[in-house]
Amino acid sequence: MSEKRFPSQPDDVLRRWGTQVVPVDTPARALQRRAQVVDALSRSIRENADQQERRSRARWVVGLGLAASLALGIGVAVHVRRGLVDANQNSAIVAEVQGAVVVTEAGQSRVLSHGSSLALHTVGEIETAADAQADIHSQKSLVHLNPATKLTVPQATSVEERYRLALGRVDVSVDKNSRITRSVVVETPNAEVVVHGTVFAVGVSPRAQHTVTDVSVTRGSVWVLANGVQVALLGPGQHWSSETLLASGASAPSGAQLATPEPQKTDSANVDAAPTEASSSSHVVRREPTVAEAKASTLAEQERMFQEAIDARNRGDDPRAVELFTRLVARYPSYEEAEVQLFRAQKRLGQTAAAAAGARRYLAEHPQGFAHEEARSLALSSAAAQPR
């Protein structure tokens, strides 16, 4: 029995299509279709191009934002780190407090409790009670305050840490291996002790009419300056006292008064019966000051001028400091510390030529001075920078 095929099956349908005539579009219709296809393709290409451009622009903006954020983050981090490093290098920390320790900063005083610590951001004055002690840490030195001690801690600079000891005793340890090259100076009413890397002690004790400074060295060496002039170079086990200067007449007690002679009495036998105006009044014979008195007056003037210049430097007023140090050096050419402070201030102001000239003068006058290495480096660096 044969299977009957229906025309709806695929073979019959295809056979019928093959016998049909395919209608041909007119030329106008063909052009219309072509225009439609071309227009559709153009839109598709433009849309794809716009999408690619938007994606590329978005990626560029995002990348630029990430790069800017990264750069900003690095810059901020570097700035913060640099600020922290500078702050750490130029600030001091009071620590290891035992007993009653009073710290005065920016006009405000506070009492530190046992075991507490405090970072000094401005000039600070530290005073320990009779049974108290404390340490001051910096990136360059460690200063131990003994009982009954009064010490002022100014802000450190790139070339110097200066402590002012008014009373008591401090034990100072300077890190000679530190990458920070600034000097450490302990200033007393009678002297200045300048070091770069050593262990030493400085004491200030009161006397009836004056104070006495004592310096002893445990390790390394220190320069001792009195009134701007180097008076001693101490090594391990050596000791110096300002009493030696007082005994030799090189200095005078702080606040010493010049003696005023008593009025001379006239002899009644030599007085005329009719006294004149001059003879009727007290006749005072004035005398010239002695050599010791004149020297004491000169040293007091030196100290006043030097302290005024140092105060200007500590305020950050380098132009005023240069003016005052220049005046001081011109008036007292042998003032070694003033010469050093002068070329340092000139260097900070960018007056390289003047600073180098001052350094060369210092080396000529003080070939073994306490700042000879610093002066030599400044003079050599300036000579290397000169055009040839």
C-alpha cells in the first residue's frame, strides 16, 4: 500500500516555489531599499563609534582621576611625613618625669604628673622641684634635669639646639652618630658650652654676689666660650669653672656696681673767710674707672648686644639678627660666637656670598674654633658654586 503524499510536505512546497516567477523590483524600489540599508548601517556605525568614544572617555576620566588621587595621596603623605619629620627634628619632648615638674609654654604653666610626657611646640621653660627630675628628648640629644633646676628650651634650628640653664644641673648626652649635624649649646649666665657629640654636665650654682658655672666632660670634647671667646677645650675627665675667670679678673659678677668714692673733705685751715660758691658746696673728686671696672662694663655691653641678637634669631627675624650680629662683630671683632651666628643667619637668608666671606674670616681668626668644620664646609661649598 503506497503512502499518499500531501502537497503541504516540504518537497512539494519547494517544487512549487521553483516553478514560480520571482517578481523583480523596479529601479526606484531598488534605490529605495538601498538607501534604507545604507542609512541603517550608517546609524549603526555612528552609534557604535559614539559608544566606543564614550567608553574611552569614561575610562580616561576614571584613569585620570585615579592618577590624580594617587598623586595627591602621595603628595599629602610626603608633606605630612615631611612635616612630622621636621616637627620631630625641631621639637623637644619632656619625659621620664619624677616628682613635681612645672612646664611653662606660651605663658601657660602646667604641672606634669609622675611618668607623663609633653611635646614642646614653642619656647618652653622647665623647672624641677627639690626632689624632682625629668628628661628632655630631641633627635640630637638627651638632657637630664636634676632636682632644683631651671632650664629654658628654645625651638631648635637646622644648625643648633640651644638650652639656657639658669640654675641647677643638667647632664647632656649628644648622639655623635646622628645624621642631624646641628650643634648642641648649653648657655649659662657665665658661659656657653658647645658640642657636636659627647657626654658632659653643666651646673649653675648661686654665690653671694654672682653665679658660678661648672662644666665636666665624661666622653668626647666640648668648647667653652665666655663672652663669645673660646676659653677652654675640655676632654674626658676634665673640668672647668667660671670661678677661674673671676679670679683672673677676666669677668665681673653679674650686676656688679661700680664703686662711687666718698666726697673728699676740705681742710678748714685752708678755707678763706669768704667762702666761694664752689667751696661752699660738696666737692666730689671723680676718678677714672679701673681696668677691671672698664672690662666689666665692656663685657656687660657685649652680653646685652649678643642676647638681643639671639632673641631676634629665636623669633625667626633673621634680617634683624644679621643687623645686630654685624654691629656686634664690628664693635667687638674677637667675639667668636657672634661671628658664627652671623654667617649662619646670612646663610638662612640666602646671602651665600656674605656667609662664605664670614666663614673664611672666621677660619682665618679661629683656625681651631668650635665651628671650624661648619665654616670650612660653607666656604668650600661656596667656592665650588662659583662660575669658572
